[in-house]
Amino acid sequence: MLKFSAEQYLKEMAESNRRIADGAKMLAQIKDDDVQIATTPKEAVLRQDKTTLYRYLPTREPSLRLPVLVVYGLIGRYTMADLQEDRSLIRNLLNQGVDVYAVDWGNPGRADRWQSLEDYIDGYLDGCVDFIRARHGIDAINVLGICEGGVFTLCHAALHPEKVKNLIVTITPVDFHADVEEERIERGFLNVWTRSLDAEDIDRIVDAFGYVPGQFMGMVFSMLTPVKSLTKYNVDMLDVFDSEDKLMNFLRMEKWLADRPHHPGEAAKQWLIELYQQNRLVKGEFTLDGRPVDLSRLTMPVLNVYALDDHIIPPSCSKALAPLVGTKDYSEIALPGGHVGVFVSGKSQGIVGKGIVDWLRERC
Amino acid sequence: MSFNYEKANSLLAEWLERQRTAFRSFPSVSDQPGNASQAAELWRSYMLWLTLARILPAQSDAIEDPTDPLVAPTGGGLEGLVGRANESPSFATLWDADRKSMRSYGAWLEMRNASAAHRGLLDKAWQEAHRRFLVELAKAEADGGPLIDSWRKGLDHWLAIANQCLLETQRTDEFLQTQKRLLRSAMDYRLSLRELAEEFCEIHQIPGRGELDDLSRTVHELRRELRALKRRDSATPVTGQGRGVVGC
């Protein structure tokens, strides 16, 4: 039923104009320096080439004996786990007495073209794990992987199970072809798009740039929500202009999105061809330096956290981990919300951090 | 080959006529609730570019035909000419730089055509969204479909339909193929520019990108070898040795 008058329409337009004027006024008063992300105090404790290991400064007495290492992937940056003070997985962990470390892969460029997943997983990540083990005088630590970083931690733990006490993976793809089971059209297009390319196309991108540009990945992600990508800076801004808080949240997310590093070339080929296209991990055919990554070697407790409305990594791709692990202590937390929403939405704050810490407490 | 002015003029005339119709359909300000046809006209008036898009099928179809001189204003023959030149046998010491330039031009032409074909496909998706929205409006009036009691609700409804149409299009083989062609041609063009840049660097004794890639590969392999050696020689964990480790 259609029920609105021209007068009502004009009133709505007037209200929209008022919001635009208010928003423009707010924007004029905000400087880029006012928009800060990843503000939780931390110190760099280890550098390996461009990779930096940070340790966050504790906010209270430790309640867990073993530290947690947060590992993000090479698509996007770890700062997503600490977007702002009231939306920060890192702060939530610290506030519950967890000793938190995080890996920053830096800004890979053309010179990092030949860096492969072996270098990141068995080199830098393993170096970080060893450093924390040595620093704390312990045999094994807790590791928390996010998205592509979740795959890194799965591979690392499968190759070095003795170094990982508990493994937590969040929004992590395991079966890269499980998207075909999804009934919702808005889910899994990233998988469809990657499979539509030939391996030579991915080689071409890497040949042409030396890496997969961060902007290129951003463009691919924008296809997952085609209209949202078009209305982001116009229609949706009307809602963002509701309040300064909303506007600041939006601008912080924009800052995180703008800081999208390039994906090193050889590692990108492995990620897109061997995993996304050939689905080798779930088939047990994925190798690092010739060593097979056997997920049945994951004998430590495993917690798998996924988002029910994740359009980038559909839940079916993450849930595929369950039958592959070698441990009987396998748990899942299914959270409402989307891919990034797990960490940055107001609703999920507390749920993720508390869920993870409760799970760890039962196992330490 | 010449530009098809007759076809272009006919398209332009049709577009102008449709613009006139759309402007005439602007409703006068009234406090009476609108009906479906008024809303449809209002919608058309705000989506003039889509009114233009409605005449695009002819163009979109033509885009897939690279010989159509309207959509390939430089003339389909030029692509053929460049293609033939690029495929001709090369000589050891003759026209090397010219061939590279010609290859780059051919890659640019292919990228432009791939882009036009891809845009044409997206235009069709927008037209389909437009059609579905008008049908929904008429249905809402006829059988009491979803209540649209504000302009914003109407806009959100339109955006939801457009999103659905675009998502459906993106999953078609046609879309995936045109996008692959566009990506491939864009990368080929970029690589052809690199080839030209390497030529310039060679002449002026500047290290080219290929040379730097070789160098970074050598450094990378040395680092890996060093890491493996340190691991083998060390009984304790390496804590990042051999990767430029600096304890902080």
C-alpha cells in the first residue's frame, strides 16, 4: 500500500536537509587526529623484518597463567581487535586479567613479493610464539587467530602442537568451498568470485603489482554488498549524522578500512589459489615447505567462534573445522552479527571477550 | 572506419524525448496521498539517468559486438589492425620498441572494450531493478502489498530491490566472465606498461622493476637459508633468528 502525500515528502526532504546541515557542521569540527583507533597502550617487544610483536600493558592483576597471542591475517590489520575504547576485544581481554600480545605484519610492499605463507606462519608467527614462550618460561601459550590469521594459527598449531596450549579461531575459513551450501545469496560471493578466476589471473595480479593491492581487496569486498557500497557516503550518512557518537564510530571504521595493507605476492597466490580455489586445507593437501598441514594434529582444546550473518566467511566455511580436529575438546560459539561486527558491534562487546576468557579459564 | 552519427543521433533523440516525458510527469504539490501511477512518474523523474538506461539494451548488445563502430568509436577495424600488427612475426633487431608500444596500445584497447562490456551488463541489472520496482509499486496499489508510507521507506525498498538484482547478476556466469576479462585485460595493460618502462630504464641505465624483483628474491632466499641453518644448529627455539630480529 502506498500512502504518503507530496507535503509529507517535502517534510521528509526538509528533515534530510537539516540532518545534512548538522552533519556537515559536525564534520567541519572534527579533525583527522580526533579520529583515533587502536589506542590501548602497548609496547613493541620483538621485531622481525616488518613484523612487530606488541604486548599490551595490563590493566589489572593477571587472572590467567598463560598469555594470549592475537594473530590477524594479511588482509586488513590487527587494529580491528582494538577499534575504540568501548569496542575492543583487546581491552575486554585485558580487563579480565589476560596478558595479551598481538602481531602486526607491517606494510608489505613490492620488496615482499616473495614472502610466502611459510615465511609468515613458520617464520614470523613461530618466532613470536617462541619469543613469548621464552619470555614467560613456558612450553605453550594460548593463540587466538582472526580470519586469515585464524588459518595461520591452525597451520602453525598443526605443525607445532606442542607450542599451543589452547587454540581459538574466530571468523576463520576452513572449507573454502562450503559456501555452496549457503542458501542466502548475499553470502559467499568472495568464494564464488575467486573460483571464477583462473590461477593465471592471480599470477597476473601478482606479476603486475608484486602483491595484491589493499585497495583491490577493498574493491572486491565492496562487491559483496553492492548497494551498501554505493549508499555508504550519501543515504547512509543521513543515519550516521544522527549523533556525534555515531559519526565518530563511522569515522573510526573508515580509518581502519583505509589502512588496508597489501597482501604479499607469493602468500596471496597460496591463499587464493591453493586455499580458495583448490580447497587444499580441508582435503589435507595443503603443505608448507613440503610438510603437510594435518588438522588432525590439533590435539589441544579448540574454540571456534563464527558469526551467523558473516557474508565474507559464511558460517558453513568455519563450521567445517569440527570433524577435522584431532581433539575431543572442541567447542563453538555462534554469534549474531556479521564478519567485522563480531569485534566492533556494540551488541557483541563483552560476549566475545567473556566467552573466550570463560572458555580459557576452564582449561588453565 | 567512421563513427555512426546516424545511430548516435537516433539514440540521442530518443533520450531527449524520454527526458521530456519524465519532466512532464513531475506531480504538483498536493496534500493528497499519491497513487501508484503518480509515484511511478515521480520515481522516473528522479531517476532520469535510468530513463536513459532504458534505451541501453541496443547499446549493451552492441557492446558485445566489437565491430560496432558506435561502441568502438575508433572503429572496430583499429583493433583488428593492432591485433594483426601484434601477431606478425618479429625481427631480431628491428622495431622492438615499436612492437612493445603497439602491444601496450592493443592491451589498452582490449581493456576499454572489456570495461564497456562489463558496464553494459551492470546497466542491464539496474534496468531490471527499475522494472521490478515499478511492478512492486503497481502491486502495492492494487493488492495492498507492503506499506510504503514515507519517501525514505520507498527509497529503502528501491535499494533492497536494486541490491537483490545486483547480487543475482553478480552470480551469473556472464558477469563473472566479463569481470574476469576486465581484470585480465587491466593486468595485461599494466604489464605492457611495465615492459615499456623496463625499456626506458635499460636505455638510461636505471634499475628496472624486474631487476629489483630479482634482487628481493635473492635476499628472500638468503634469509630463508639463514633461518634454516640457525634452526638446524640451535637446540633451543630460534626466537626469530635470521629474520632481522630486534628485541625491544
